[in-house]
Amino acid sequence: MRKNGGVHDERGHAEGRDVLSGDMRFTVTRTLSKDQRARRERLIESARELALEGGYAAVTMHDVADRAGVARATVYRYFATKDHLLTEVAAAWAHRAIDDIDELAIGDTPLERLTALLERIVYVAAAEPTLTSAIIQAVTSDDSSVDDPRTVLFLFLRDRLSTAIGDPVPERDDVEIVLGHVLLAALVSLASLRQPADEVAAMVRTAGKLVLEGALAVATAS
């Protein structure tokens, strides 16, 4: 059984840790102080720098601690594993890349706004392939400590997709989920398959068009 002791915020205002007691699992969450939030953000930034320089293999808890100027035990107070830490790096990356998407004039129609968002993510990811590869490897890990931060990350991406689409769309939840999978496939294509950014951008543009127009067509037919 799992009990939630609070809300886990991807921006670092709280942290959660699973605690085992017999056959029961509790999630203990505590609010972080200003100094603790700053330390946590410094650890995330240190991990991002290491991933950017050397990819997934270059990120170790020891090296993150050294770069951040803290003891190794401090890293484990905030992040259970390397994949947990890198998933938080992915969340920070996503916020920097697209958090302002609703403030940009990127199109007049849902399709224009959606494809602009998808293409923007592709080109930002393509500009830092080593980092992209590292965070994709972490986000797709079967490490249980990744589950909660990955969910928070995916919900943020869905929110940005929803904002970009804007207008009411039939079966909106399904559309957002499918587009999320398209986006993940695009990032894997960039990071693992080394496909050119322009080809991947064209793929997400086509996929976005087909998914959105398909949803609208189904609604019209019914």
C-alpha cells in the first residue's frame, strides 16, 4: 500500500522519499527551505553540465557532489538514484525549453500552434544531443525512483500540448497522450538513432497534423 504524505513539486519546493515498513510503502514528503531548494537546484544543474559534457555515463553521484561542492551523502538526501536525478534534469530542461510557449505568437490555428511546439522541442533537443541522450535514458528507465518525477514531467508536457492546441478538441486526453508518445519517439530518434533534426521535425509535424485532424474528423462523423 502506498500513502502520499504530500505533493511532489517538479520545481523543487518539496521532495519525496519512499520508506519501506514491512510490506507497506509510504511516501514521505517534506517542504524544502530556501537554502535546500537552492542546493537541490545546484545539484540538478551540476548533473545537467556533466550530462552535457559526457552523456549518461559521465553523471555519477560522486561527480555531481564534487561539482556542486557538497558531500556525496547530500546528493542522496534529494535524489534516490542517478536516474531520479537525471529525470529531474529532464524536467528542468523541459521548463526552460517550452515553459513560455503560451506567451509566444506561434500560430493562429491549433495545428499551427501544436506543430510549432513540437518542432521547437525537437530543435532544442537536437542542439544538445549528448544531454538529450542522457535524459532519455533516465526517463525511460525501469528504476522505481523515476516513477513520480517522470509522471510530473509527462503531466507538464501534456499541459504545454494542451495550451498549444488551445481550442476544444474531441477526445482531448487521448490526443495529448498520443502526441506525448510521438514526442518521446522523436527524442529517441534524435538521441539514439541519430536522425537529422530536420527529418525528425518533419515527422512530428506530420504526426501532429494526422492526430489532430483525425480527432476532429471522428467528431464530425459522429
